[in-house]
Amino acid sequence: MRTDVRVPRQWRATVAAAQAGDRQALDELVEGWLPLVYNVVGRALNGHADVDDVVQETMLRAVGSLGTLRDPDSFRSWLVAIAMRQVRDRARRRPERKLDEQVPDGTADFAELTVLRLQLEGQRREVAEAVRWLDPEDRQLVSLWWLEVSGELTRRELAAAVGISRQHAAVRVQRLKERLETSRGIVRALDGACPGLRELTARWDGRPDSVWRKRLARHIRGCGYCSDSRDSVVPAERLLAGIALVPVPVGFTLSLALGGKTAVAASVTSAGWSAKVLGALTKPAVAVTAGATIVAGGAYVVVQTPGESAPRTAVSPTAVATDGGPATSRPATAAPSPSASPSPSPSPTSSASASGRAGVYGSVVDAVDRAPDPDTRPGALPHRPESGITSTGGAHAVLNHRGDSVTLSGRGYVLLRWQISPQYRAGSLVMPSWTGLKGKLFHVASGGGRRMDDRVSTTDTSATGMGNSAVGYAVLPSGAQQMWQNEYFYVDGSVSLTVNERGADYGLSVFPSSWDAVEKDVLYGPPDGAVRYGLVRDDGTDAAPVPQYVTRKTPADASTVPQRSRV
């Protein structure tokens, strides 16, 4: 853990230049440190609807007060302290509501956003979800401690942000870790199938609070089944050290206002340094770094994946991937799937629809295949031409609710990552659909180290990625292809993808990707800790499979797309 890290030299120079009135330096400063502020505030408020407002107020105050900062080396601790003051001010202005009012209906809290956007699995997912069981004061502290163990903050900066001594901070952090471990135990237990716990939680509405935390903790301490897995638990700080910042959401609006006036007006009517830089910040400049693209003046922030080409224009929040895609998350070692078959999967390209013939585009759709043997290595993946995919959802779109959609344009590969949540709602799963297709669309490969019906627990033999016997399962429509954790598609033209969730609760993460990323994913197999190797579906011709639910039409209700539509 780093305890003596200072603001990097390039940021010291940027801070000094911004203080001197350099517009570009100020843009870079705001854009470069926005993700840190977003993570501090988002985790402290657990994704409350006020997060955006508090983040914006923090950045506004930082920009307006930058001229008073004497030592550029202290910029980070100074900025984090401002963020924490805004969090505490918000709590004083608006007394803490009941937990069922903290996050609007249909909105993911910060724990869920952390899991989805960073593709966390196993004990890292468990730590992220445990945070929602903490009290508001502990969530404020964990937002800083999380950044400390991941190397983004020092203990000195943590203590300064909270307004206590380093010695007192050490005591507070130790107590926090104990409560976090208790919360982790609750998350693990709720994922299990203890009959006593199911009986205890029959009256629980599913929303974490301090009363239920104490009740569940008492049960776990006295239950041999629920407490049995503690011997293999990895300390939280070791897990958090490998977790990156949660990206600023695509479409985030940084709207700078001062005293009820826009920043532009403030620059004209107010005197002093802060008015000058506020006026500069609202001019139509675009600053780009590895983390995001910010259009100054409050247009939007587009999250980008490191290593990805930056958009050349600021027309819409899009992301383009050409040479690389997002790092593929690898699942932890799991028990063999109950659905595993000793026979390799039939070639998906051999099943032509009754009305078409092989070799004609759109005449072949996915046939329901059996899971290949875990040790069956995939066939060669043809390398189709890539010029890049533009996504209206940015580099990482998260589609969680019925009607959420993203439009993909260009020529290249796309990753769809499945997140099934039967613990919130099991039942019949309405498949996502592809509409408005112009050009061609192929289903080229499946990966992620497992199919969604593979086992995900070594203690609960009924648990798969589709659910378990205690909470129920997400059930596919008759004849639908069983999805894998990662599904890869190739787009040559444009198409929209829509989530049609109704019965079962599920979400899709959509990434522009690359041939390289697909190949690495499907070759990740049991020797590396996965359940099985991936499956290549592409034969390099127009006879390769297309998705089961695809059409060139744009229906009013995307869920009406036929399972074997003609394209």
C-alpha cells in the first residue's frame, strides 16, 4: 500500500498552468480528475440520485477555488477533501432518507454499477456488493479506503479528507474492515441455500439496512452452514488493490453554473480569477486522455477504454474500437457444469433454416447446440476486416431495463456480456433483439470461460449462472440458444440492440471489441481456471450464423422480432 505518493509531476505542471489561466490545462485537470471524484462521491452515496449533483458541485468549487491552492502537490488531497465536504453538506441539507428511497426504482446502486462496469466476479464482486450493507458514515470512509488500497490515495490524504489525524484514521479503518467482513459474510450467505436463512428472510423486502444486517450477522455466527466458507476468504484490501476506478457513465453531463447564472455569464459579470477560468472552461474545447473525453461547457463525458482510439469529433457520445477492446474478465475456477456433454457442439454453421440454403446471407441462424466438452479447444477464428465500431453507448454500454438499446455502426467485432440476476427476479427470459439491420451481422464466437448454465458454486450444486434451486432460474424460450458469459458478434453496417427484459432480471454490457480480444477469450480454458474453452461459430463466409432474433425492420416493440427472422 502506498503511503507517500504525491501528485505526479505532470499533474503538478498542469495544476500550475491552470492556475495561470491556461484553458487547455484546466480542461485536462477537470477531465483527468473527474473519475476520481465520481468514485469518491458515488461510493459514499451508494449511487443515490444526488451523486451527479454532488460531483458537479465538487468540480465547480474546485475550479472556482483553484487560485487559492498554494501547493500544487496537495491538489489531490485538496480535491478529495472538497468532495467529502460536499457529501457531508448534502447529508446535513437533506437528512438521510430510508434506504428504500436512496436509489430510484429501476436505477442500479453504485455497488451494482461497480460489478457491471468492471466485470467483477467471485470475491471481488462480493466486496463490492457488501458495501451496500454499510451505514452512510462507513460508506463515506470506504469510498476513501477503497482508493487508498488501490493506490489512488495515501493514508495522509484519507485522514485529511475525513478531517481526522492519521492515528484516528487507522482506528476508523480497522473498525470499518471488521464491519465490511461482516457484510461480506451476509452477501455470501444470501448467495447460498441455507434453509434457516431462507426462513429468516421470508419477511425481508430485499433492501439492506442496519437492522437486517444485525439479524443476518447473528444467524451467520450461529449457523455452521452459512459460516463454513470463511476459511478461504481473501482479505478485502488484497481484492480491492486490483480493482480500477469505475468509469464515469456515458452521457454524464458536467453542467457548470454559478449563482444561478451559466458559467459564461459569470465570466462576464464577475471579477477575479475564478470567473476567468469558468469562462474558459465553457468554451467549446475538447480535452482527451486515456480515461474519457469531456466536452467542456456541459455537453457530455464519453468514457473510453485505455488503448482505444479517441473520437475525432464531439458530435455524439460514441466510442470507436479498432486495435483493441476491453480487457476480458476471467471467471474464477468453478466446478464442472451439470450441462457438460462429452460430445463436442455441432457446428452452428451446419444448421440452415428450412427456407434457405447454405451460402446465402441470412439463411442460417443459430441452432440449439450442446455444451462442448470442457477440454475441447475451439476451431480457428477467421479474421474479418476491421475498421472500427462506433457505439451510441460509448466504450461500455450497460443495458439493464426493458427498452434500453444501443446502435452499433461500422465494421468490426462487438462483445455482449451477460449478467443474469435471478436473486432479484427469476422466470421466463425474453431474449434481446437486433433491429434496423443495414448490411450484415454474424454471431462469430462464444466465450467468457463458461456457458451461463455452467455451475458457479462449489458448495451449491444447483447454482448456475442462470440461478439456483433456492431463488429459481432464468428460463430461455423454447428453441433459444443458451448464451455464454461473453457472446461475440461481427457487424458490417449498422444495427440496434434492444433489451426486452420482462420476466427474468438480466442486463447486457456492450463493448466495441476486436478480433484479437475474441481470440484470446475463446482460447482461455480449463488449464487457466475457466470451466471450458470458448466456441468459434464463424466459418468466414456468409453461411456463418446470424443472431436468432434479428430483422431489418424497426418495429415499435423490439420484443416482437421473430426467433428465426429472415434478413
